Amino acid sequence: MEIVQSILTLLAGCGVFMTGMKLMGDALERSAGQGMRRLFGRISGNRFAGIGVGAAVTAIIQSSSATSVMVIGFVNAGLMTLFQATAIIMGANIGTTVTGILVSLSAFDIGLYLAALALIGVFIMMFGKRDYLKRIGGILCGLGLIFVGLDFMSSAFKGDNALSRAFTQLFSTISFPLLLIIFGAVFTAIIQSSSAATGLIITMVGQDVLMLRYALFIVLGSNIGTCITAILASIGASTNAKRTAFIHLTFNVIGTIVFAAFMWIFSDAVVGALTKLIPSPQMQVAWFHVIFNVVTTLLLVPFIKQLTRFAEFVIKDKKDDGDALKLSYIDDRILQTPPIAVAQVLKEIDDMGRLARENLDRAMNAVLNLDLSEKEKILKTEEKINFINKGVARYLIKVSALSLSKTDEKTVGSLHHVIGDLERIGDHAENFIEQAEEMKENNVEFSSDARDELVTMYSRVTEMFDLSMSVFEKRDTVRLKDVSALEAQVDVLKKLFGNSHIMRLNNGNCTVESGTYFYAIITALERIADHLTNVAFSIRSPSGSQVEAMQKLAAEAAKSGSRQTH
């Protein structure tokens, strides 16, 4: 009965610990969302910058596995090279050591005080009205739960109980270094959390259930076991994504072999040095984990290109269907980090807008010059726009189910309308090419005046297109008034040119057939302007309503003026 109670206590402690890690990581992630986006936006071919990005992001989200899976998602989407991915994964291995340092604080008599942060965090989350207060509450609550979980795990081994004796006997039986490494790898692979594995190892060392010399070899194995998450994530992904997971595994295996060989020979010296330099057993394990990952990274940084070539040699290229429709920026693996997922959705929508703009140019050229040479390209691009629309819509549903900041929630809520507006602009381009085809078949042409008016109106629409997409991409509320002004100009031009069209009909300078197409096109251009207005104003109003957005801006301006007066 005693051992059952101890096992249940241990499992409860692990559960609370992992919940605390998740809660704290999610809150940190929401707090640092903009910073993480900027970090990933600056990824370049510089290996040290990549290592820094990997370390920083992993320290924030508290999971090297999540970072690795996200990187595989970027590689799978073609947004990151193998070289860049390798550098980030190296950094992720360093960033994950923060967890061990945090857990090792349980060696000091502050665990109870840190555990009390859970209650403080809950109160802040319950009664804090602002989003940033709720995030702070989440961080404190998660941190507190980590130490509550550690206390539970420690209590499971306290005293000479049956569980302690069972583990002591187990590690005495498998005391051979290679078996300890395998144990660490298998155990971490099963629970898929190197943080939880490290926390448990540190706890057992602190309770004298596990000897330090054994713990160090288990820590080495846990670094191999954590690769299983990335390997599973690469299943069904592109060849380069599989290579990324392979590099992650190779990196940790090489580091483990080097350290295991050194420690096998100089085990007593290593343990003696750690014991002499670092006071508590828990800190000794944590700092060994840091040393392992930092030294392994320093050893292999000069050989990143060789690692990528080795991965390319082992995992061969497969024939890729270049014509297959696929999304350019989003991947389900990136959902591991919601702020980055939102940023990638915005990039995908920007790409959708670019395609719609290019297609509109081709279609308008076809209408003005009765040139059908790009009809096939227009139809293929329209197919791609429709594909992106459906893919982004499905992805937004998945993103909406994640833990998002209030800002990101509003952004995601507005994007359903944005992709709908861009898709309808694409439909107008398809209509234009159909009208151009009909005009050519029926020998219908525009008069020179009608053609000049269409060029004038379209130039306003393209100016508005570029401005609206710039406002959307940069979230630039200042230029919304310029969008409104351009829309007003397009409305005026539609009325003006509509009247001119009637005058030409009355004067016999325009045929009824060409006039029908003329009026249909200027009406479509006006509707395109409306859709572009919705896209721009979506940054202030989820529905893209210009009136609602302007009311919000006016209210904010009034509030700001009131604060300045006081």
C-alpha cells in the first residue's frame, strides 16, 4: 500500500510540475509574442544569430521540443534553410537548460515561498482586468505550480520507503553507463518532455535516491530522448524537414558520445569537480546539463555545413511535384507557438493579396487590349488564391482554439473577413478575363475615351490596393484616412464615368454592347475598392467596417485628449 501511495504522489507531482511548465510557458509566450516575431523576422545565414534566436525562444516557451517542431514547420514550408534550422536547434538545446536551473532552486529553502506564488498568480488572473496582468498572473501561477509539483515528487521519495528502495535498486542494477544513457533516452522519449525528465532526475538526486554519477549519464540520455518529438513531427513532412529532425538527433548523439566517452574515463574527476565547485546536488545536475549543451554547441558550430551535408547524404531527395498547390508560410507544426502562427498567417494573407494584385493587372490588361495571352496564368493564379483562402480559413479555426493574447484574438477574428475580401477580388479578375474573351469573340472594342477613363479609374484602384495591403501588413492606423480618401475618389470616378458613358451613348460615340461591358467593369472596380477598404480597416474593426473603425479611432483620440487635459 505504501508503494502505491508513493507512486501516486510521484505521478501527481509530475502532473502538477508539467502543468506549471505549460502554464508558465504559455503566459511567457503571450507576453513575448511580439519579441518572438521580431526574432524570427531577423533570421539570417549568421549561425550565431540563429543560436541566439533558438536559445531565446526556447527559454521563453520552456520547451526545446516545441522549438524543434516549430523549426521543422518552417523548413517544411520552405521558409528556413537547413543551415538556419541547425543553428536554431543548437540554440534551443542551450535555452532548455533554463528549466534545469529553475528546478535546482528547490535545493534552497525558498521552495515553499515560490510555491505560494501559485495562489498569488490565481488571484491576479481572476481579478486582473487587463491582459498584461492576466499574463503576469499566469507566469506566477505556473512558477508556483512547478515548485508544488517538485515538492510532491520529493515527498514521494522521502524516508526509506518502498519507492526509494525500488529506484535505488533499479539504478544499482543498470549502473553501467550505456544502460543509464539508454534509460534516460527511453524515459524521456516516452514522456516527451526533457524538462520533466530533468526535474525528476534533479529531485531524485536531491533525495539521495539517485547517485550523482548515475544521474549525469541519464541526463545525457535524456538529450537524445527529447529528439523523438521532432522525429514524430517530421513524419509526412518534406525531405528537408526530415533532415532537420535527423540533424537534431545527430547533434545530440554526437554530444552524448563525446561526453560519455570523457566521463567514462574520468568519471571520478568530473563528479569530484562538480561536488567541489557547486554546493548542492540539484545544482550540480542542472549545471552539468548547461555545460553539456554549451560545450556540444561550441564543438559543433564550426561544422554546421558538414552536418547539413551529412543529413542530405543520409536522407535523399525525393521527386517533388512543383505544380502542386501548397501554402507558402503556414504549417500545422508552427501551431506549437501561437504568436508565431498568427504572424505566419498574416504573411500568407499578404501573399494572397500579392497574387490577387498581379492577377488583377493581367486581367485588366486583357480587357483594355483584348489580349488573352495570359488567360491560362490568370486561371491558375485564381485557383491558387482559392486554395489559399480555404487553407487559411481552416488554419484560422485551429489558431482560434489556441491560447492567444487579446490582441491576437482580435487579429485572428478579423482575418476571416480579410481572406473573403481578397478572394472576391480574385473573382473579379476572373470575370474580367471572361469579359475580355467575350468582347474579342464579338468584335467589341472600347472607344479611346472609354479606355482612358478605365485606365484612370484602375490607376486609383491599384494605388488603393498597394496602400491597403501596406496598412494591413504594417498595422498602420495612421494611413487609414488615406484609404478612405482614395475610396471616395473611386466612388466619384464611377459616377462621373458612368455619366460620361451615357453621354457617349446619346452622341453615338459608343455602342450599346461596349457600353454594357464598360459599366460592368467600372462597377466591379468600385466593388474592388470596397473590398480593399475592408482589408485595410480590418486592423481596427474585426468586420472591416469603416464606420466602426473610425468611431474607435475617434474614441481613442478623445480619451487621449482627455488624459492630456488632466
